[in-house]
Amino acid sequence: MKAYRIEQDGKVGRGGIVEMERDALDPGELTIRTRFSGVNYKDALAGLGGAHIVRRYPCNGGIECVGDIADSGDDRFAPGDAVIVHGRGIGVSHDGGLAEYMRVPADWVLALPEGLTAREAATLGVAGYSAALAVDRLQALGLRPGGLPVAVSGATGGVGAYSVAMLAGLGFDVVAISSKPDAGEYLSGLAAKEIVSPADLGDKPVATARWCGGIDAAGGPVLARMLAACDRDGVVASIGNAAGIELATTVLPFILRGVTLTGINADSDMDTRRRVWNRLATDLKPKGLADWAGIIALDEVPDLMRRMLDGKTTGRTIVAFGGAGTE
Ligand SMILES: NC(=O)c1ccc[n+]([C@@H]2O[C@H](COP(=O)([O-])OP(=O)(O)OC[C@H]3O[C@@H](n4cnc5c(N)ncnc54)[C@H](OP(=O)(O)O)[C@@H]3O)[C@@H](O)[C@H]2O)c1
């Protein structure tokens, strides 16, 4: 079988396409034949030595997989069942989804929800799931459409683009914060009402309120600026660190405006996954989902990862395994 396998290179990992024996895969009750696997920013960091992500070498990359059960040693799954796996250490400490097969414990595996094809689920992937989790959290913490808009940073990335589309679909006016000067058409197409550059957000500890809250996929100074311009009782969900891990802010948004900063970690428990994936198949499902992702072959993964780390990619890209019939 073919895999994008990450070997140790000093203190970090270095990935490449290899042929390997299926028997060498990490153990688990279920063998999954991969149909699609998304490529995420974290995968690029892991595969190109951008950070110490992989915990055990060698390890097949890929933090997500949509596929069919090939062999089952668990009563809950039968051969042919369509399933989704993400997180739980796959691609980091357990052989991941950028491979023709993977083997995983049955407790990590979710049946594909009704209302999503395998390609649609992979198109959403961890990015769509994380965006949906953040949207779900903003709603649970009281954000409703109708007042000030909601902001999304890293708006042209996987998480950002889904966040824009899902929030717009729920009736929020969305301000897309993007560092790409030519992203206007793409973001307007996702139904963003306004597009701003992080450079235009100012650097005051509290600024005129521009949004009722938001989803931050960028981190660093962008998150600080989102907090500073958040309205009274607003909620900002921190989900990513593409622009940095430092958070230089003050207590003022919290004590003067009662702003809530909430953290999102997509490696949720299985009940949360089931509930949020069901929302992805229904009220949070973006329109025209099948066309959202570019499709590449496994061999093209290293080049895509390079461009991703250089901030030159837009939206989602998924790897299709098995050619025709993968729909
Ligand atoms: N917490 C979780 O569980 C979880 C789950 C999924 C993803 N994440 C994180 O969320 C972030 C976004 O993930 P993704 O898959 O959407 O990544 P992505 O597709 O690569 O998008 C990242 C976006 O961040 C923006 N960005 C701002 N400054 C950047 C810089 N210096 N270098 C590169 N990009 C920069 C860019 O959008 P603009 O040009 O439009 O500004 C870029 O498109 C990542 O940090 C990822 O690790 C976290």
C-alpha cells in the first residue's frame, strides 16, 4: 500500500510517499480503506518539519480519513460501512489517513451521517468539523444574528472559509478578516458582507465595537485585535495559530465589555462528534459542498503542504484514493 509516511529528522519529522506493508500499520479492530483524506495546516507542519507535531516515528501523516470498512473485528461495524475518523492521535501518534489503508480502534470511528456523501464529509473534514464546533459554541454562549456582525479571521483558510459560510447560512452578517489582498471575490462568494485586512484593525486595547464576536483561525495579533473590537457580552472562539501563538492583549475587553474568550479543540468526545456531524449534514451544511474542495492525488501532497505553509493556498484540498467510484 502507498502512504505519506513521516520519518524522524532531528527534532522534527520529514514526510514522503512510500510503499509499505499493510501489516505494518498500527493496530486496531477496524481496517479502513481510505476513499478521501483532507490535507490540513497541521499535516503540513507535521510533514515538513515546521514544528514538533509527530509523537512517534515513523508515522503515516493525515489527521483525518473518510473511507469504507475493509475488515471489522467489532460488532458495531461491518465491511463496506462508510465511516469518518479524525483526531485521536491519527497522523501524530497513530498511522493516519494519508494512506490507502489505516487500522484504528473501533471507539475512534463514526458512521458517516445520513445526508452526507463520503466526498462531502471529506470536503468538510477537520476544517469543517472545527468550524461547526466553533459555530455551535458561539450559539451555545448566546450569539444570535440580528445585531452587529460576527468576525472570522484566517477567512480564506479551510476553517475560516467554512466558518464564514456557516455563520452566513445562519443569518449572521460576517466580516471576513483576511491577509490576502485579492480574496474579495472568493470571500464575497461565501457570503461575507465585509472584508478587512488584519493590518487595518488598529492596535488599541479596546476599540470601537465592530462585531458581536467571532471565530479566530489566525491567533497572534489578529486575535488580540478581534477581542479589542468585540461588543459588550461578545464571544470570540480561538481555534488556530496560523499567524502566531503569542496573545498580547489586556484585560480590558473582559472587564469593560464582559467579552468571553472560548477555546475550541476539535478532538471532541464521540457524543459531541455525533451531534456536530449531524448538524454538518443538516442545518450547517454549506451550499454546493461537493464543489468546495480541490482534489489531488497522494503524490501531490508534498507540494501542496509547502504552499500551505507559505500561506499560498485557498480553501480545502482533499486527496482521492482509488480513482473512479470514490464518490
Ligand atoms: N483547535 C483545533 O482543534 C483546530 C482544528 C482545526 C484547525 N486548527 C488550526 O486552525 C488554523 C487554520 O487551519 P486551516 O486548516 O484552516 O489552515 P489553512 O487552510 O492553512 O488556513 C490558514 C489561514 O490563516 C491565515 N493566515 C494568517 N496569517 C498567516 C500566516 N502567517 N501564515 C499562513 N496563514 C496565515 C490565512 O488566511 P488569510 O490569508 O485569509 O488571512 C490562511 O489561509 C491552523 O492554525 C490550524 O492548526 C485548530
